[in-house]
Amino acid sequence: MMLSNKTIVLGVTGSIAAYKAAEIASQLTQAGARVNVVMTREAVEFVSPVTFRAISGRPVVTEMFDLASEYSIEHVSLAAAADIVAVAPATANVIAKLAAGIADDMLCCTVLATRAPVLIAPAMEARMYMNQVTQENLEKLKARGFVIVGPGAGWLASGKEGLGRLADTSDIIDSICQMLGKGSGLAGKRIVVTAGGTQEPVDPVRYIGNRSSGKMGYALAEAARDRGASVLLITAPATTTEPAGVDVTRVGTAQEMCEAVENATPGADALIMAAAVADYRPARKLEEKIKKTEAGLTLELECTPDILSAVRGSIVRVGFAAESSNLVENAKEKLQRKGLDLIVANDVTAPDSGFGADTNRVTVIDREGRVDSLPLLSKRQVAEKVLDRVAELLAGAER
Ligand SMILES: Cc1cc2nc3c(=O)[nH]c(=O)nc-3n(C[C@H](O)[C@H](O)[C@H](O)COP(=O)(O)O)c2cc1C
């Protein structure tokens, strides 16, 4: 997972939204990050450092000259240890100080001294935010490579509606993951992921579908996004929430998925096909609902189009194979037949694995015939393993 073992400085400033930083600290800590909270003196007026101390399980810095703090001896030690510095919420005041290079508190010192990427999540009254000086200060920070997240529009503490709300915790954490992901071999790459289960209409109300939940494909899209890739998720119907921060094209049938892939792949670096695409569809789609008769019903089915044959150009191709027997042999045959670089095979009859499950036990096979049988992992962990291999293949293609 992108956040585990990462050191994150979370700067909290004197905004009414400071209480929301407690949730950010909590989620980062739960995801395995070391969260070093640095609070301005004004932030302490809003939320007690005790809250952050308890949530992060780590010392909280509030004073520059606190000799009891393990960090204050060297005022840049926090900056040096950080993988990322996130200031959330960031007041107009702190934004102005950072734009001017003022370092009169521990947070500003840390931001000035760090080489780590810096995220700023502004939170303030709409008029403060729209003020020309604040806008100019944010532009200066952007020009220096700071990532500005939000603010959002909505209810403000003044009781008015407007722009200035701290961005949602999930958006801030997504951005942190993306920023940490740069350097993972996929930054700036264009990755197309297919997901979900296609539905082939029989008549206006019925279709032939499958049990795909979309979880595996969505986990791949999220993990690729977090590694800094630009991701297009082409999704057939799924029961999972679509990930934020990726482009989404929704399709229904295998034919629509084929067309979407054909449009999306020129210029893409990798195509990962985790969708469960129907092999067969009704030969005729009836315009009228089929009436029940005593005679029973025979449906004539025809093959759906082969999506891979619609893919142009040199692009890393990863397929999935859901098998119920002879896993490795069947997957190897599919890898050869479809000209894939990598195939991820899963035994859909294994417990806690395959359609609908949160976990998956897969075997990854490459063109050289290397067979890597992974243990039961979460779908996100499987996604990370697959993306490690995609990054290797892309690095190999560049050499
Ligand atoms: C109740 C209250 C709420 C405030 N909320 C905000 C806010 O959301 N955003 C902001 O930029 N300033 C806000 N301020 C003003 C800051 O607290 C003030 O500018 C302070 O100097 C910021 O200090 P700091 O940037 O060092 O944390 C608020 C002030 C008060 C009294």
C-alpha cells in the first residue's frame, strides 16, 4: 500500500477546519504512515495537540523552541525525514508566509527546508480565498511545484455558501497517494483498465451477464492512479464505487467495450483487461419483451468481438483469465493466443477468490513462461503486484 511506512508531515493551521485534520491524521495512520503533526500556535486554539498525539501515536510539534521535543534540536529534521508535507487546512496567513518565504514558525521552517513534495489544502472564508493577494500567493506556490488541493464550495463557518471549504479528506488522501506514487515507474504513463461485467441484451428487460463486481479492475485503476499514472477506466456494470481521480468511460456490452478500448489505446502505454467480457451474446436482440410460453425457449448465441484485435500499436497488454480447471495450462494458452505480455489467472472455484470477493489468489504468467503463484492477497495488493510487473515491462520497452 502506498502509504505504509511513509513519513508524512501534516501541518495544521489556525482554521476553523482544523478539526478535520484529525480525521486526515487518523486515516493516514491507519493506512500505515508515520504522521508527524506540526501545529501553528493558532491551530492549538482550535484543536488540542493531545488529539493529534493520541491519533498519530507520535509527538506533536507546536513550538519552535520546545526543548522537550525530539525535533526542535534540529529545526529541519522533520523536513529531512518527510516523504511528503501536507498542510491541511492551510490558512490564508500560512499561504502568504510560504509564498514570501517567511519562516517564523516550525511549520513554515519545515516547508521551506524540505525537499519532499508539498501539498496545500486551503480553507478559509470565500472572500479571503478570492482576495487577489491570496490568489497570487497560491499561484506562486503552484509555480514552485506545490500541489494545491481544493478548496471546495459549500457551507462555510460564517454561515454563508461559497468557495473556501477544506477539500474532502478522501481527495486530500488521494492526492497524497498520487504524489507519493511519482517515481514508482508509472508516473506520467497512460494506463487503460477495463473492469466490470458486460451485459448482453436478450430483449428490452433481460440480459446475459456475469458475477463480476468490478473490484479487481477498480483496485488496479486506483493503484495505477496512486503511482502517478493517468488512468482511463473503461467499466461495464459493477457493484463497486468508482475510484476518484481517474477518467471513466461506462459501457454495457462487449461490443461497446471493444469500441471504447479501440478509441482509448492509441497513445496509451498499457492496457490491463480485468473486465469479465461476455464470450457470447444473443444473435438477435429482440425489440419486444419475450412472452412466457409453455414451449420453453432456445436462445441462439453468437461470439462477441475479440477486444485485443482492436488494439493498435506497441502497448503492454495484460489479460485476466478466470478458470475453473487446469489454471496454468489454460492461462498459458490464452496468453499465446491473444499475444499478451502478462496474464493473471485466478481459480474462480477457490475460496475467498475471484468474482465478488475482496481478496484474490492469482498466478501471474509472462511470455517467457515464468509462473508466479501469489498467496491469497487483497485485490489492492494483487493490483500492486501486477503493476510492479507492468512497470518492469515498460522500463524494459524503454531500454
Ligand atoms: C474562529 C476563527 C476561525 C478562523 N478560521 C480561519 C480559516 O478557516 N482560514 C483562515 O485562513 N483563517 C482563519 N482564521 C484566521 C486565522 O486564525 C489567523 O489568520 C491566524 O493568524 C492564522 O494563523 P496560522 O496561519 O499561523 O495558523 C480564523 C480565525 C478565527 C478567530
